[in-house]
Amino acid sequence: MIYSCLIVDDNEIDRDAIEMHIKKISSLKIVAICSDGVEAANFLANNAVDIVFSDIDMPELSGMALLKTLKNKPIFIFITSYSQYAAESFDLDALDFVVKPATFERLLKGTNKAIEYLELKKLMYNSAENIPKLSDDYFFFRETKGITKLNYSDVIYIESMGDFSKIYTKDDKHIILVGLKNLEKQLPNSFSRVHKQYIINVDHISTVTAHEVHLTNNFMVPISSTNRQELLDTIIDKKTLSRFKK
């Protein structure tokens, strides 16, 4: 299937580079290229688009302001030189955040994530309510093949996919129609938010570095500085051996 996309960037060189990369992805069709947020807003007011590749820092109407103004929001993948925008962009439910210069490999990764989301959305919205049914040691959730039971202890980490969440276990992954914010409220204390896009099962932690959490089965996820400190204060420090017993 071919998905429509829109490119928005006020920098002509960056805009041309993104266009060059996107044209190499056979599953995408560029329907418009806009030089600022106002032009993009006018186009989106009258045209349905699947994916928007947008710069953030633009005059008059930034990429984030553009996303906020839209009633029917397409998938947004932000592309910017300023990594400090990442947290705010995920709060707006942008699906991905790419730091310039945007390489073909990185745009392809974001595109594949967006297409996976779009295809799952078609399947999952045809299913019944997908809120997990919780118990002490396990929970149920609905997926396309039926109702699945999963033990909390088998969950290694969970990744946000906008309205969906992707649950990773040792040998499998499951998609559920529950956003990460809602899911976080329902999970037991053995789960911890370490990033705007990730929740981990702390029982599967192998190593915590300054910027990453290494988990069992060679999984690895990023960790923000704020979430890292909270993880240390609330969980790790309480389990850390010290030289002297208090």
C-alpha cells in the first residue's frame, strides 16, 4: 500500500534533502512540499495526509503549533536541529523525532514505524475495547487473534506508538490499543517510566548507564536524566548494597 506524506521545512537545503530521501521509499508518495507551517496548515485543511515530516523551528507557525491546530491529526514525524524539543514533541503524541541532519536510514526507520502504526490502527479499531483486564500476576488484552493472557513478569519493556503500545517479551511482541500514559496508570510498581516513549519492567534491568537502560535478552532503551534520577531514588538506591549496614 502507498501512503501519502507531506514535507514541511523552511530551510530549502534541508527540505530538498528530506525529499530526496523520501523519494527512495517506495511505500510513500509525496503529495505536497511546504516551505512553512502556514502553507502546510492551509494544505492540511483541505487534504487528507497519512504522514507529515515537519521541521519544528519555523517562522509564524512552528511544527508543534501546526500539530496543535489540526483537528484530524495525521502522523507527525518531527525533524529538527534542536534535540531539546524531543520531550514536548512526544507530549503532543508525535510518533517520532529525528535530529538533523536526517539520514536516509533514520527516516526509513521512522517511516516503517509510522506504517506499522497505520496498519495496526486499521486492524485494532475493528476489535472490541482493548483496555487490559488486570490481576495480581497477569493481565488480559485483546489483539487481532483474540484475547491474550500475559504475565507481568514476562514483560520486559513497553514502547509507545501513539494511541497504541507495543509490549516486548523475550520471544514476542504484542500491540495493544492503549496509550502509554493510560497504561502507566494501570501497571504495578515493578514498572517504571524511563522515557517519554518507554516503560520498563525493573525486574529485567541489567545495567543503568547515563543515557540507557540495558535489559535482559539484550534489549536496550533510552532513559532521560529526570527519569533516571527518579529510578535511582525510588527503586535502585533502596536495593543497592552499601559498605556499611545502617
